[in-house]
Amino acid sequence: MTSERFLALVAAYGADARRWPEAERDAARAFAAADPRAATALAEAAAADALLQASRAIQPSMALRDRVIASAAGAGLKAGREGRRWLDRLALALGAGWAAAACAGVVAGVMMTGHLTADAQAEAVLYQAWLPGVDDAEVLG
């Protein structure tokens, strides 16, 4: 435990060792017992802790709470739609592009299938015509 780390713990968590991180609690206690400057830092933190405990927590009124929530909700809706308008357009354009590509793929597949099956059927007829003793019913279906 270094002096800087001990002072950072006391500044962040106060003088009560129960609020310090468990992993550093034992080392910080040992440092506090060994270093005389640690007692001064703990005394100052204890005074700040006492002031914080003595202060009264302020509860906002329900009207203020409702106004803040309504204002935040209104600002969020305006900012959300304004900032997303270009994103919506981009998504629409990309979606239309994907749809066009899918349609083009289907059309190309249908057109190519006709040519490929015609070639395969012609080859089958020629091959079977070349074979001796093939029945016409087998060739023509």
C-alpha cells in the first residue's frame, strides 16, 4: 500500500474502513497503523463524513420530478427522431437494394435453368440416339 493509494481510498470511500474495497482493506489498515500522516487523513475524512451524515437529504417535489421527466422524455423523442432520420433513409435504401438483388438473382436463376436443362435434354437425346438398340419410348419419354 502506497501513501498515494491510501489517500485515494480515504478520499473516495471516507474514514470508515467498512466502505473500503475488501481486497485493499487489510493493507490500508496496516498502512494507517504504521504511517502518522494516515491518522491526519483519517481525521479529516471522519470530519467530512460527519458533516455528510448530519446534512438533511433534500427531497424534490412531485411537481418538479414530473416536469423533469416530461422534459427529458420530450427532448429524447425529438433528438431521437431528428438524429435517426438519416439512418432510417439509409436502412430503407439498403433494404431496397437487398430486395432488388434478391429479385435479380431469382430471375437469373430461372432464366439460366431453362438454358441448362435444354442443353442437358439435347445431350441426353443425342447420347441415346447414338446407342444401338434404344427404344424411342425411352428417349422421348
